[in-house]
Amino acid sequence: MALPIRLKERSLDTLLEAVESRGGVPGGCVLVPRADLRLGGQPAPPQLLLGRLFRWPDLQHAVELKPLCGCHSFAAAADGPTVCCNPYHFSRLCGPESPPPPYSRLSPRDEYKPLDLSDSTLSYTETEATNSLITAPGEFSDASMSPDATKPSHWCSVAYWEHRTRVGRLYAVYDQAVSIFYDLPQGSGFCLGQLNLEQRSESVRRTRSKIGFGILLSKEPDGVWAYNRGEHPIFVNSPTLDAPGGRALVVRKVPPGYSIKVFDFERSGLLQHGPEPDAADGPYDPNSVRISFAKGWGPCYSRQFITSCPCWLEILLNNHR
């Protein structure tokens, strides 16, 4: 396949490794001059052309792309002289969805009633001592498991659940981004594949096999983002994704290769200064995000509660501003 751009050998090797590993080894930035290229007579920016060529044939506009937080293009000025064109340093943005139909038997407050953690809850101090959840080192390094490092306060903790059973310890996140995965050829983070349980149902085993590269969770200036690195959809709910004043739970489907802002800092502040939730609906956590791998729940699915999902995450945000 002929590339629409000339690259140095080192950049070409980086691009080849990223494409052949399907993002398992995203590699470094592939920087090129910020100038439109032509393919088929139509001018387009380099990141759009390579994204269309290697990942999304239906990609139409560069504004549909979001650079990942470790990429040069994430922090670079919009009119800077260079831009990264590594297609695995970008994700596609999830567009708005229609709200779910009003026949839901489930309200957001019901969904956010606390689970019984009596036997599985660990304090953050206990969590920081664990060293069993880390994989081989790589570019997504997470300092949460380094006992000698001087750590600032973690910005979130991650709990992994199989139906109603929490598996493993809380994983505290200190770095800006963390990979949460079952199997990753290169990188570090929260490896779900290393979490053992004596008995697992067939549905859990099947779903675990679909987690693959999992997600990249990142804290950014405007909120917390989740990038679906795997080959199957993920499903997300949080207080800032729910419809304002609505009682129906909103669960967003995030296809492979897409990103979504799972928690909006500004909206969270507005919600917390708004009216108190109806006490009849029960307590809920305004700083909790829930992500299910491969299986949806809520009003559009047979599973009404996330505890019916085989494999899911609870992201507990801490001092998010």
C-alpha cells in the first residue's frame, strides 16, 4: 500500500508496528509538517488521511478525531508547525445519542444505590501496598505500584467486578492516564487477566476473553475520558451522562476505537450545586463512573442493573478538580 506521505525510516517503522499490533504497541509520535495532503484530488490533513487509511474508512473530518493524552498533538498548539499522524495516537469521538425510551423500570438513583462491600472493601492504604496487578513496563507507566515513589494523592480508584462480586483490590491511579486491560503486548497498568477467582461462570469467561486491550482512562482538563482500545464495545454510565432532570438511566455504547468523556467536571459542579436528589430514590455516588465490557445494561437491554453484567469497572473519582 502506497502511503500518501513520505516518512523517515524510523517513523515508518513506528507506524508499521502500531498498525500491525492494532494499537497494542502504539509507539511514539509520527510527526509531519502541518500541511494538507492530497489523496484522490481532495486536500486533507495528515492525521485524517492516515486515520482513514488504517482505521476508519468512513472518517470524514479531522474534528471527529481526538488525540490521546500522551500524544504530541494533545498538548501542541492547534496551529503548530507539526502534527502527529500515528493513527493509534487518535480516537474517534462518540457523537450524541438519542435518549433511551421512557419506559425504563430503572432510575439513575436506583442504579447508584451502594453495593454491599462488607467483605471486599479495602482502604486506599491497603491498596497502595499491592504489587500483583502490574505487567511488563511500557509507555503507559503507572506510578501507583511503586513503593519508593513520593506519591501525590490518587485521582481515582478502580474496582473490577464480575456480576455482584468484586475481584481483587482497589487500584489507585496517580498518573494522568492508566491502561485497564486483559492482555496487552506492551504497557503497564491494571491487568485484569491476572485477577484470579476460584469459580467463574461461562458468561464471565467469555466476556473476559473479549476485554483484550481494554480501555485507556485519562484525567484531562475538562474531565475524565475513556478510550476503547479493544475490539468489542464498552458501555458507560455516569451522573454527568444522564439527561438533566431525567429519571431514565442513560448508558452510552462506545464502539472500538472511540473515546467518550465519561465524567464532565463542569457539569458535575453544576449538578452538585443543583437540587438535592429525591430521597425516595435512595443514595447514589455523584463521583462514580461505571463501565461494562461487551455487555450493555439499562432500559435498552435485558440486564436492568450493571450487577447483571459479567465484567465491569467502577471508577471512584477522588478530588477530581
